[in-house]
Amino acid sequence: MIVLDGLEEVFDTYETFIIDLWGVVHDGVDLFPGVLKTLKKLKDLKRTVLLLSNSPRRKEPLMKQLKGLGLPSSLYTDLYSSGEDAYQTLRKQGRGKVCFPVPSSGFSDLLKDSGAQVTDDLEKADCLFNTGLGSLHLSRFETLLQKSYQLKLPMICVNPDISVVSGGKVIFCAGALAERYEQLGGIVSYHGKPYKDIYQHLWKTYNCFDKERALALGDALTTDILGANRFGVSSVLVLSGLEGRALGLSPGGFVDKERLYRHCQNKGVMPTYLLHEMVW
């Protein structure tokens, strides 16, 4: 890993920047301090900036959220999410599919106008549509998962993240529910990082950009960095989110490179670069 002080050190090597949202751009409550300056610099340098999120929400609500945090759409080229990917897939392939949403309140903008149907009767469902745990503990879903497995229902997971850090607190995501379902023997299909389909969408949409000139930034090894590695682009592990918290780092704090190296080895994922937070 090459430790960077800021993106200025490598901007001339890359022309496409694939940037995670939660943990890199914001913490669920506020933008990180260096984000606006960095994005303005990339825009001035005519770089392509693609925001890629594992959020179980569609594109427009995410853009609205970013605007509310003080990040205008003029500072990035485009935004794509696992939620948008799931919605578009349902529109193409899921017409008539009967979905049981988990949780019941987490599906409105994803299934609306998708062509899929919604049911609150598990025995009438074709699949579980997993957008997360809401405010509930994982154990509250155990009976549902057990019964779903008995019914041989496949699960659509709209956010592969196990957890995120929001305002300094860890919140468990749809990926934790999917992980438990797979432990029971259930079949899960995923939308989002680290799976290649979501990267392929960006690649095709943006004229098959040169992968050797693309750089992905993320805070999680097993989604952002693993996804970048699988897709064949360079990556930056940003320590303002999950992995920084796992290592007990405070914002701007010193990181023991050897300790971080062992942490990456334990997870079987290695980034190209290391950055304490997204700064220029």
C-alpha cells in the first residue's frame, strides 16, 4: 500500500474516479471536511466522478440527500446505487414477481412502478426483497428467515453492506440479514459492491472507460476495495469509515501501517493506496 496525503498526488494518473458515499463522502449526518474542495478540484481538472453507493435507495432520493448535506450535483458526473440497480433489474426481469419486503417500510420507492407486486403474506411471495433491518436487531428476523428457507424463497439483497458508521454509531444493513440467510442455506442474489455487475453498468454507460486510468475510493475492504480489485481498477482505502473505526482511529489520527497491513491480510483484500480521509 502506498500512503497518500491527498488525491493531488495521483490525480494525473487517473481520469475516472469511482467514489463511495457513506464513510467517504459523508458519515450519514455530515459531509467530511475535505470533500467539497476535492470534488471541485476534480471538476476543474475535467475528471469523471462517478458516485457509487450500496444504498438501498434510488438515484433521485440520494441526490436530494446529498444536496441537503451541501453537495450539489454539479460536482459529480453521475450517481448510481445498489437500490437503483435493483429497481432497474426488476423493471427488466421482474414483471409480475411477487415480493415480500423486509422490512415492510423499506420498499416504497424501489418497487413502485417496477412491475413487481408486493405481498405481506409470505406464502404468496416469490422472493424476499431485503432492504435492511430498519431499527430492529438481526435476531428479530430469525423466525421469518427460517420460514422463508422452508418455503425455498430466494432473497434479493439490495445492499450487500454488513454495516455502516452513522454519526459515530454502527448500524447493521441488509448484508447482515443476507449473510444469516445464507448460513441457513438460503439463496441470495446481490445488487451492489463488490459484485461486478454494478461496475459493468458504469463501465458501459461511460463509454468503456480505460480501467487502467480509473481509481475507486471506499471505506470498506470487503465491498469497495474487493469490488475494485475484481473489476480490475486501482483502489484507495479511506479510513474515515468502517475500517478506520475497526482499527480505532480518530479522524486524522496516526495509523500503524503494519497493523493495517495485517488487518487487510486477515480480510484477504489489499488496496492500492491508503488515505486517512478524502482530501486534496
